Amino acid sequence: MIVTIDGVAASGKSSVSSGVAQALGVPYVSSGLLYRAVTLLGLEAGADLAQPGALLPLLSGVRLEPLASGNRVWNAVHDLTADLHSTRVDTGVSVVAALPEIREWVDAQLRALPAPLVAEGRDMGTNVFPHAPHKFYLTASPRVRAERRARERPEDIPAIEAALTERDRQDTTQSAPAPDARIIDTGPLTLQGVIDTILEHLR
Ligand SMILES: Nc1ncnc2c1ncn2[C@@H]1O[C@H](COP(=O)(O)OP(=O)(O)OP(=O)(O)O)[C@@H](O)[C@H]1O
Ligand SMILES: Nc1ccn([C@H]2C[C@H](O)[C@@H](COP(=O)(O)O)O2)c(=O)n1
């Protein structure tokens, strides 16, 4: 079984997917972490993030470890996970995610993972796992998402909201919900409420 949970930036994909996966006793896969890892390695190498030829050679040791408790991304023996949600990675990742060659690389990593799993991102239900039997798409207003993110990062809410809106714009191409995805407005719901809503639909 594969469950896909897509949605816009900071809509709760990772937190919800982790909760659903733990309730089901299966791993969850955070596809955004792979795009973030490519971006981080490109930044550290001083590479042009718009050039796939400069990025692909950096990826031979990259591996996603999907754990129900949370994903880890390794580059050979180096754990990159703690450095994947920095502001500089946030700023560059949409450029990387727009590259077809990088999307092909990420898709291949994801499809190589064994089912069952919960997969979260932008295009899990449309592109990576189009035949998944259970698809969900999370939304919330930019302001609600910014307020939630502000609890994680000491930045002011209007600045976070502007950054999220810009990332939504940059990610538009790959972020449309699958026609057969169940869309959930998470604004009125608690985190556990979203998890419970999805589990109800899976029963
Ligand atoms: N329904 C909710 N109610 C309250 N807080 C929530 C809800 N869903 C998620 N959160 C919180 O919002 C923040 C962002 O959630 P999360 O990181 O899971 O979003 P995301 O979509 O994976 O983000 P990104 O697109 O940056 O990967 C986290 O602090 C999370 O705990
Ligand atoms: N399946 C995916 C997952 C992520 N992206 C892009 C969109 C974001 O700009 C970036 C990081 O994702 P996040 O960790 O914020 O979920 O990667 C994508 O294009 N496709």
C-alpha cells in the first residue's frame, strides 16, 4: 500500500505524514528532503544551482533513510538531515526542484523504496506514485502556515508569509493536486485532527 500526502509549503505534510505512518506502522518518505539535500550539497560545493551537470556528480553517495519517526538523508557516512531546513536551502531549493534531471533522479530514489509507505511532497500523487490507492492534498492559508512556521523559526510572520507565497509560486508547476486526491483544508484542524481525518479515510 502507498499513501500520498501532497500540499503547499508548510501545510503540515511532514508532520501529518509522520503521524499517519506511525499509526499505520509503516515508514514515511519526505521527498522534499532529497531536493533539499541536492541544494545543500550544491551550495557547499559552490555549484550553480541551475546547472544539473554541476549537481548530479555530487549525488552518488546520497541516500534517504525513511523511518516512521522521521527521515534521515545521508551523503555516504555524513548525516545531512540537520542542515536541510536552513533559510539558505529554502532560498535555493525551488531552483533545484525546477530541473528535470534532478526531478528524474529524485523520482528514481523514491520509486526504489519498498512499499508499504507514506510519501509526502508536491507530486507524489500526480507523478511519482500516480497509481497509489490513497491520495491526500493539504492546504491552509499563507497566514496560517506562516503562524505555524513562526513557532519553529524566530522570524516575523509577514516575512515568513511572503517567503511561503513566493515558494508556492515557484513550485506551482509540480504542486497541483491529483484529480483523485482528497483535499483537506488544515486551517481549522489541529495536527492530530488532520492525522485522524486521514486515518478515518484509510479505514
Ligand atoms: N493542523 C496543524 N495545526 C497546527 N500546527 C500544525 C498543523 N500541521 C502542521 N503544523 C505545524 O506546522 C509546522 C509546519 O509543518 P510541516 O513541517 O509538517 O509542514 P511541511 O508541509 O512538511 O513543510 P515544508 O513544505 O516546509 O516541508 C510544524 O511546526 C507543524 O508542527
Ligand atoms: N515532491 C516534491 C517535494 C518538494 N519539492 C520542492 C518544493 C520545495 O520548494 C522544495 C522543498 O520541499 P519541502 O521540504 O518544503 O516540502 O522541494 C518538489 O518540487 N517536489
